[in-house]
Amino acid sequence: MEKDNKRFNIDYILIFIILALGAISVISLYTVQDILLTDSDTIFYKQQIQWYILGFIVIGAMMFFDYDNYRKVTWILYVIGLFALAGVYFLPFALELNNARGWYDLGVGTVQPAEFMKIILILTVAHVITTHNEKRLKPGFKDDVWLLAKVGLVTLPPVLIVFGMPDVGSAVVLTCIVAFMILVSGIRWRILLVITGLVGLIIGAFIGLYFLFPDFVQNYLNDTIFSHVFERLEAWFDPQQNVQGSGYQINNTLLAIGSGQLFGKGFDNFDVTNIPVRESDMIFSVIGEQFGFVGSSIVIILFFFLIYRIIQTALACKDPFGSYICAGVVGMITYQVIQNIGMSLKLLPISGLPLPFISAGGSSLIAYMMAIGLILNIRSRIRSYMFDD
């Protein structure tokens, strides 16, 4: 693998994009602080500034070592990550929020281990795929199936643990991360198409059952951890059915975004629509209301260039391990951006996933800054950039 002799060749464009998203995050959280203070004394925008400062320190730390060194400790990180996930079920300082056990109360704040497991899973799957391909002697159907089995063995434990918390949104993110990495792993497209078709059939069958036998599906799900999933699906399909209940959040979100019109109400206008968890899950509604269509478009464009820049890095990187890491980060960011913005526009059901780099929350932001640290690390050691400016 060719690497630059200069230890830190900073990608300032990527840094600028993160700073721009950070500025939008702080301003957006400032605009909702007035209404949030009625329920909480937490100053979210000040906390977000602190998290961003810590995040850039984390980026510096992630860049200090060659990213190849992370491969050497992948399995140690994986075991620690699994223990941290499983610990929410039995450790005394585990915390339950919104009927889900997915946090630790450390006294000075809370930590969500599922966020950091995303980064660990990216490193682990990248290591598994790279090692398999390095030892591959005769590519074929059996070899592809064996690689899928290996990836499945390391993916299934964290997904099932997170799923059982229950945190369906994060479980889907973990799955999407791995899916993006499998797409570039060298596995034959015919196999991937068969798997995609099977997944599509399962999802289609569930949707069909829901429309054909709604009472049966509801009664079945009410006795499982999927009861809250059914409520969100109902609110998505028909938000007017329970305006003051499950449909309250999505109805007010659409109202807020629509009221922003072209240029929004302005960041100093505290006449904002009351939406539950607007500082985190529904932060895009704040952007739409306060900055309008123009501000919302700027956010989407910034995410587009962020993802595009990471794809550039993957294409330019001659080291497979680095390229697979980039693919995992692209999957993580792309899915969460589409899901968060999609649910704010009622294009997708509400999932409780934050908008990367913008929503309030320390665990999520630090995890994403770790991902950016990995990308900057990889890019800083590429001798020649493809599609560079």
C-alpha cells in the first residue's frame, strides 16, 4: 500500500463541510432552546459546542496512528463493543429511556454504546473482508458464500442485541453499514441480487399482511417488542387517525416545515412549532421552519458533498482495508440522512434516528467524528487523489 510520507495531509474541504454542519447544528439548537427550557434546564446548543470541541480532539487522536494499526486491535474492540452492548441488560448503571435499555448513566452524562458499535462493526467487517480476499485462491460461488457467512457471524450478534433493547433504528443502521460494505467486497452480483430479492419478499409479505389482516398483525405485534414499531407504522400510514397521539409528532413536523416556506422564519424567531424531541430526532423540522426551503437545501447539499468526498477517498485508496472502511462510513451516513430527512417529510416512518452532525446528542456526534477521523486518516496517507481539486 502506497502512503504519503507526510503524516498529516489534511483534507480541508472535508473539515469545512463538518464545520458548516456544526454551525447549522448549533444555530438550529439555539432557535429551539426557548421552548425546550419549559421542560428542561439543559442548554443543548452549548452542550453541542462542547461535544464538537471534544469531537475534533477525537479526530486528531484518530489521525495520530496509521489506520492500519486499528486493524491489529479489531477483535479486541469487537469484544469490548459486544460486552458494552450486552451490559445494558444487566449492569446496575444501565439506563432505560423511552422504554428501551440502550444507555449507561455515568453520573456526568449518558452514553449510548450502540453508536460506537457502528464504528467498531465497520472496522471488524473491513478486516474480515480484507483478510478473506487476501487468502482467496480460487474465487467462486462457495468462496462468496463463505465470505457472506463470515460477515454474517460478526454482524448478527450486535444487530440482535441492539434489536432486543429494542432499538430497531440502530439495528437497521448496523445492517445497512454491512450491506454497503458487501456491495464492494467482490461478491458476485447474482448472489447479491438473490439476497436482495429475498429481503424484498419478506418486507413485501409483511406489508401485504398489514393491509390484508391489520387486526391480526396488530394483536400479534402488541405481544412483542415490535408494538412501538406498529404504532409508528400506523402514524406513518394515517397520521390523522390519532392526531393527539401517535400522529401528533409527524403532523406537527409537516406543519413546521411547511410554515418555513422559502426562506424560513429566521433563527432569532422563537415562535416555533412544538414537536417532541425536535432537538434530536426531528431537528430537520427546525431547519425547515427557521431557514425554509433554501436552508434545508443547503443542508442536503452539504451531506451530498460529504458523502461524495468519502467516495472519492474510497476510489483513490489503493488499500482494500481503507476502501472498505470508507464504504461502511458511506453506508452509515447515507442511510441515517435519508431516514431522518425522509421521516421528517413523511416519506418514511419515524425511526428515532438522529440527523448526523446536526442532532443534539454526544454519543452520536462523537461516533460520527470518529468516522470522519478514520476518513481523514485514510485520505491523508493517499499519495495521489482521484478526482482531486
